[in-house]
Amino acid sequence: MKGVREYIDRHGNHFTRQLVEDIVSLKWSVDDIVSSAQRQVYYNVTGSTEGDMAYITQWLYDTDGWPKTDSKRGCIDRMLWFIGNYEVGSHFFCSWLFRTARENKGFDFTPYI
């Protein structure tokens, strides 16, 4: 994976907004997700980015959530739980990175550095 070390040096184990928009077909826009989340009180203890928030929200929608969530409100509520949980940390980015490497997709991170 070209540029992965530089990407992680710069952004840590987090999705940037541009990266998530390029790798995931989002049901709701990043702005819509962030705006909806801002209407609630939450603590971002994992240092999650807007990209992380969008990726997690879409993951919850695509996988029928945890527990099942099929509405924007339900997905955002669950996403806020994840970003407020120290134990989750960078799980989503690392999981995506591992899957991408395992599938030999040869992803190029240089446009996101």
C-alpha cells in the first residue's frame, strides 16, 4: 500500500473526510452526519474525525448495526456510542486497513496525505 506510513504519521488511525468519501458509498453525506451528531451531547474520547463518524455510521447501516439500526437517527446514536468508548479506539480504520491489505487491493494513500 503506497503511502500508508505517511498517511498514518499524518492522520493517525483515522479516516479523513476525503478518504471515506472515496472508499464508501455513503447513504448520508458527511456534512449531514456531522450536523445530525452535533444536535446531541456526546464525548469524542477516541479523537474520531468526521471521516470516522461517516464510516462508522455507514458501517452500522450496511451491517444492520449493533443492535439493528436502519434509520439515520439509530445509526448516529450507535456511532456516537462508538466514538465515546475508549475500548473501540481505532478499530474501524485498522479493520478496514487490514481487510484492504489482505485482499491485495494495493490502495494508494498518497492523495490523502
